[in-house]
Amino acid sequence: MDLREPIKISTLGEALGALLDDQSGNLDLEVTHFSTAELAQAGAFTFINDAKKWPLLEQSHCTCVLAPSALKEKVEKNDLGKTWLFSKNVDLAARDIKQKFFFQTPYQSHWQGIHPTAVVGEGSSIDDSATLGPHAVVGKNCKIGKGTFIGANACIEDDVTIGEHTTIHPLAYVGHHCLIGNHCEIKPNAVIGSEGFGYAHDHLGNHYRIPHTGRVILKDHVHIGAGSAVDRGTITDSIIGEGTKIDNHVHCGHNFVIGKNGLITGQVVVAGSTTIGDNFICGGHTAITGHIQVADNVQVAGFSGVAKSVERPGAYGGYPLQPVKDSLRTRQNLLHLTEMRRSIKKLMKKVFPEES
């Protein structure tokens, strides 16, 4: 994506602050766009986060490269005619430059204030700096904080509180009485505060839906991906801790609790009444059963099944869940089961011929 105006490389370096470890080359040169190394043309800013990608730079036409500090010596020995910014955290530094100069996320449309087609219920308080896009709906007695953006066709039901500088993307839904913190992001078609899957049953096998009166509480800096569903509690609240990021197409059942700074990737299912600690990382297509506890600092590999409580920090995988190294060995061994079975059968015939 191109800049509206060229910008000096020295300005990029200054903006990095403590993330900038060193720099070399002509800092007065200007860049006009952000690009990958292999596609870069003159005026491009690019980055590499791995020394293995060095060959890409030898053929690249980019003007400025953000590179790991460990490559400074290699750069000094191989003058590629480029300007260099060095950082010990290239990914974060590249993110900061892109966010500040090229493209801001979360994306918000050009609408300002309350669009004429938006609907606001009685008793709702909306900060003057907040935005409601076309056909957005805000129910009764809601509170919308400073700088918050609610996109087109989003629906906020009654008695919802949304903090400051939060983005509710178009077509998202937030159910009644939910509490959304500051700097949160709810992406398109996400559902926050849907009624959980809870039923009472009679002797004839009929199912009767149980009213869910708990809320969903998203603490500050929580992100919810597109198409994800976060159920409200039956009586107590469903809670997602500060800084936790949830990918697209994730389902969290009623009464669950997830701690701070979690990372949960696509198509994970967390069943109801499960409590997960801080710094939880979970790979995609993983199922976590209900009514269990998961300790702080647990990582679970993709395509796993968590069927009982995890009491110790560490990396796990597979089903049944094992330490991840054991899980990888188990998966590898599965490829040889058929051959092993044939070998054992032949061996049994030789050892016990009378039983064959």
C-alpha cells in the first residue's frame, strides 16, 4: 500500500524509538510503499525477520530494509546499496511502522458521528466522539464510550456498555447486558452474548430452553475474530481476560472463563463452565471439554482434545492429551501400526505355531 506522500527513512527510525537498535546508509532517502522483499521496487520499505531470507535482498530493488540486529555484520561486509534499520524485534518494529505510516488497523470507515440511518434506543448515552455507521442499531440504556466505532448493520442490544476506542465491525452482534472493555475489537459476523446451549428435559424426552441471565464480559484489549460465537453465562458471567485474542470461527460455551493474554486460533471449541488460565495458546481444530480447569502458561497443539483438567504449565498435544513431544511420537508411530501388526502376527506364528 502506497503512502500519500513520500517519507524520509530517518523519520521511520525515529518513530521506532527503543525498538531501533542501529541504522546505516542514506537516511535522507524517501520511501513510498510497503512491500515484500521479492516484489519490492525502488522506493519500497521491506523487512526480513530471518537470516535465511538474505538471498531475497540480493535481488530486491527495495530502498530500505528493516532487519534483525544479528545481521549488522553481514550488512557491513555486503554492501547491497540499501538503507538499513536494525531491531532485535523485527516483527514488532515492522508492525509499528506499518501501523503508523501505511495502514491502521482496525480499519474504520470514513463515517463520523451518528449516521442518519442508525437507530439509538431510549436512555442510551453515546459519546460525541463515537461513530455509528449506516443502519447500526443500539438498544435502550446502552453506554458507548469515547472514540468507539460501531460499523454498518451492527446490532447492540439493550443495556450494553462498551468502553473507549473499541471497534465493533459491520454485521457484528452484541447481546443484552454485555460489558465490552476499552480498545477491544469485534470483527464481522461475530456474536457476543448469544444464549448458551442449555436445556431442561422431561420424562418424554422433550427439551426446554433455560433462560441465560449471565453476561459476557470482555476485558480491555480483547479481539474476537469474524464468525466467532461467545455465549453468555447461564447465571454467572462468561469472561475473557485482558489482552486475549480469539481467531475466526471459534466457539466459547456458557460460563467459561479465559485468562489474560491468550491466543486461540481458528475453529477451537471451548465447552461450557471451563476455566482457562493466563497466557493460554491453542492451535486450531482443538476441542476443550466442559467443567475442567486449565493452568496458566499452557500451550495446546492443533487438532488436539482436552478431556480433563491440565494442572501444570507446559506444551501438550494429541488425544488423549500428552506432553507435546510424546504426542508427536505417538502420531508418528500411528503410521507404522499396520506394518507392526503384520510383523507381530508373523512373530506369533513362529513362537506359538500350535495356536496359529
